[in-house]
Amino acid sequence: MRRRFLVATFLDEGGLAKAILPARKERLRIHDVYAPYPVHALDSLMGIGKTRLPLVTLVAGACGLVFALAFQFYGAVLDWPLNVGGKPDNSTLAFIPIAFELTVLFGALATVAAFFLRARLYPGKREVLPTRGVTEHLFAVVLRRPETPVLLRRAREIMENAGAASVEELEAEL
Amino acid sequence: MSFPTFLGKSGTLPLDLAASSDAAPSGEPDSPSESWIDGSPSPRDVGDDVARPLETRPGRGWWICLACAVAGVVLLVGMIGYLFASGIGVFGLNNGVGWAVAITNFVFWIGIGHAGTLISAILLLFRQEWRTSINRSAEAMTIFAVMCAAMFPIIHLGRPWDAFFILPYVPNQRGPLWINFRSPLVWDVFAISTYFTVSLVFWYLGLIPDLAALRDRADQGLKKAVFRALSLGWNGSHRTWSRYERVSLVLAGLATPLVLSVHSIVSMDFATSVLPGWHTTIFPPYFVAGAIYSGFGMVLTLLIITRKTMHLERYITARHLEAIAKVLLLTGSMVSYAYATEFFGAWYAGNLYEKFHFLTRATGPYAWCFLLMVLGNVIAPQVLWLKSARRSVPVLFVVSLLVNVGMWFERFVIIVVSLHRSFLPSTWTMFRPTVADLGILAGSFGLFFTCFLLFIRYLPMIAMWEVKAIAGRNAAHLASSPAAGKPEVASA
């Protein structure tokens, strides 16, 4: 959906906190911040909670574990119990390495797949940038454009006081 | 001395880069202002420096190296064709020595891969900042090394076209008969496929932000289209960054036990047998330490060459090389300790066959291989106790080559020397490598280096976003510190 935004561009990460804190105090809606690398302090500044993606790892890993153990048990005990060197049909300990590998494989692939889905990243997607350079060296604080002229003026003021190199309006599907 | 460069004429460097050198600043980097990169490059400088090899024509050095490596690939293809046409009789194998150079190569290449995962996953969990400049190339090395490794068990099968028999596929065309899940050889298949897949996914995930940066640097055209397709629409959103970092941490947490399991399982191919020299409980940790040791040896060899030829000394500094040397010293000591433990165990256990094997290993007809192994893995790393040696690029280069040679011979000693004189003297025999053995070994190096050379030409060999983060933090620190008005070039 196309929306209207106010994009403040910064040359370094130093100005981000100075822009975000007062903006949140004024109850301006921060859509997102764009940066060439992760700025760790932003999570708490923007009030982003912890992602639940590790839960996907846990569930998928558990599925991998159960599947691998069950499949080996089925193949070696139920479907064709074959005497190999007199070892018991149900050699559970010998099934552990493969079970471990499949736990890791399922967990890792599912986590990455869930991340791509959640972050809406897929092959062929055309990038939408708030401004050129945010993947290279620039930082951008993107606010939802306030409706009233008073708030809009206040938002511009906050960004400029924080040292923004430019503050521009943008209509896009960010 | 002039060095053949990997960059063409248009790839000359900005003047400020010339200021950085191998000379290191005093003390370890412990504050943001004294970081793991030399000078105070801005994030934009980092992008320019790392992307330069991708945006300029390659130099003569790169072409010469690529020509040699491709010649190796041609040799490999030729030798494998000869092998497939004639059968595995073209190897020097015989009734006593059923595994030799091909399996040695397999264990060697799998071991080489371990350093990449250690750097990208274990050092990430330990929050080691020095990994950022070298993790991308080390991870790429892992992938290429595992590709080389995975080739060997398949071409060694005799009927490689039936390799898929090792997989439990559905529908099962063998009726209800399944593969033997109790066999370490089957565990190997699962371990190596998982290791390759997870390493590849982890590496690609790390590349996405850099691919996006390259996409935004590129003008319209094929390059932009390729980077656009590969970067999946990445736009630097912090909400995505936040999830991305969490996912990276989760993958590192998964890759850490995975990498330890892979060489443990490879070692079980030997340790679960009853052959003296193989039947040892210390094999899993001993193999893992050896794998990391050999992998770091290869990382050191490659980085010393590429940092010089690609002019990346500012990012891969003498301090990085020193840190790698310390890991070499640690893992080399672990490997030496394992060698001593094997000999002590053979003597202390009083098993006739075990004692005989270890005496033969050190004094028998393959004693020269044993001595090369000791030279590369026990004696060579001892020079790294000296700080001056850890800081000397020529010394490190020689040590890294000795490590590579020593670790190849370690696997040869374990495999061939154990087999050539086992329980029955009537089976005793000598193994002599043939042209096919040596050709495929040389060819595997050709394949590895071809992949690596193409990688450094077409993808950023340094994780730009991670180094930009260090550069950006340094810049913010300098800006906020009143005493640091003038950024200081660390090596000046």
C-alpha cells in the first residue's frame, strides 16, 4: 500500500538517537530506520521487541529430531530388521548422529525460510529505498507523514535539530 | 619487491590507503578508536575499497593464477574420466591398502573447511570482532573445500553412478531393505550434506546486505540485474536487520555443534574399526583439533596472498594474521598432544599390535611421511610462541605451507600406514601412488583455487556491512570524544 512518509537522512549513526527519542516523545509514528549495518541501540530506541524466529528453530529442530529417529527406527526395526554384526535392531545410540544432523538441518533451513517470509524477501523482488545510499553509507529515519501542518513542522524541526542532512517527503510502498 | 597484483591498472588505490602498512600499533585493540581496521575509513571508504576488485578489470596476477587453477580443473576432469572409463584399478590400491590418497584427500579437504565455520560461527558466538574482516573469505573457502571433499568418496565408489544407493530414497526400489543406519559411512553422508547446506545458507545470508549494496552501486545492466535477483529486495530496514542478526546468531548456534560433529563423524569412519592406528577413542576431538588447525593453515595461506594482491592490508591487518597464528599455535599444540597420547596409549595398553603399529609408523618404510607430519604439525607451529614470528608475514607464510603439507601427511599416515601392515603379515604390502592418485590430488587444488579466484573477482571477499559497522562505530566514537578531534592512522 502506498503511504506518505517523511524521510530524514543522516550521514552517520550519531544523529539517529537524537532524532528518534524526541520523535517518540512527540508521539510521531516511526515507520522504520534504514541503515547500511545494524545499529544495536535502535532496538530499544524504536521499541522493537524480540523476534520469535528462534521458536521456529525449536519447533523445526524438534520435528527433524523426531522424524530422523522415527524413520531410522521404522527402517531398521519395523520394515526390515537386518542382522548387521549381531547388533540389536533398535541401535538407538547409532541412530543419534543422523538424528542430530537432521535436527540441525531442519532447524537451520526453517529458520532462514521463516526469516525470508517474515521480512518479505524473495527472488525478483524490486527494492524500495527511502533514499539512495541507505544500503551503502547513509542512514534514514522514516516517519509516517503527520496529518496536521503543526505536527509536520514539528517533525521537520526535530529531524533538523538532530543533524539531518536532508528532510524530504516521500510517497511509496515501503 | 614488486608483487603481481590481482587488480588491473584502473584498480589503483587512494593515497590514504598507502599509509597503512603491516606495522601494527602498540597494544591490542580494546577501544573503538583502536580497532581491527587500520586508519579511520568511513563506511563509504569501506564500500569503495572492498568493491574495487569487482568494479575494475582484473590484473595480470589474477589471470595467471586463474590459468594455473583452470589447468588443474582440466587435469581433474581428465583424470576422473580416465578413472570412470578404467575403474578404480587406476589408483595404486591393492588388497592390503584399500583406502589411500582419495580418502586422504577427502579427510584433508573436509578439515580445511572447518576453519571457515569456526570463524563465522564460533567466533561470532564469542563476539570476536577480528572475525569480521576474514569471515566471508573463510566461509567461501569452507564451501569450496567441502565441494572438493564430497567428490572423493563418490569417485572412489567403483560404480559412482550408483552413489545414490547410499540415500534412503522413497519409493524404495530395494523393497523394504533400507540402508544401514548404524554405519559411520552413512552418518558421513548426512553430516557432510547437512554441513554443506547449512554453510551455504549461512554464507548466502551474510552476503545479502552486501549484494544489495553492490546492486545500488551498479549502473543499469546485467550486473545490476544479477545483484538485484540475488539481494532479494533488501533495503536496509532496521526491523529486518534486527531479525537478521537474531537469525545469524541462531544459525551460528546451530553451526557450532554441527562443525564439531562433522569431523567427529569423519573420524568414526576409522575409530569404529578394529585396525591398530584407527581403533582409538581420542579420534573425534583429535580430528576436530586437526581440522581447525589445517583449516587455519589454509586461511593464512590464502589471506596472506589475497590481502597483498587485492590491496586489503587496511582491513586484513598484521593483527588479524597474529590472531590466526595464535589459533594455529593452540590447535597445533592440541594435535601434538594427541600424537603423544597415541604413542603413550600404545605403550601403556601393552597391546602387541598397537605397539607394533606405532613403532612402524615412526621407523617403518613410511617414516619419512611421519617425519613430514611432525615437522608440519609439531615443530613448525613452535615458532609462533615468538611475537616477532606471529607478526612476520614471510614466517607465517612458510608456517602455513608447512601446516598444509603436515596435515595432508597426517591423514596419509593414519590411513595408509595403518593399512599397509595390519594383523596378518601375509597381507603386508606397500602403497605407491599412481598418476591418477597424484593427478586427482593436484586437480582438486585446481578446483578449489578456481572457485576461490572467481569468488574474489565476483563477490565481496570482505563482509562489507560488518566492517562498515566497525568503521561507523569508530566514527561515532571519534565524533563524541572531545580528545579525538583528529583521527589517527593507527599504523602511521
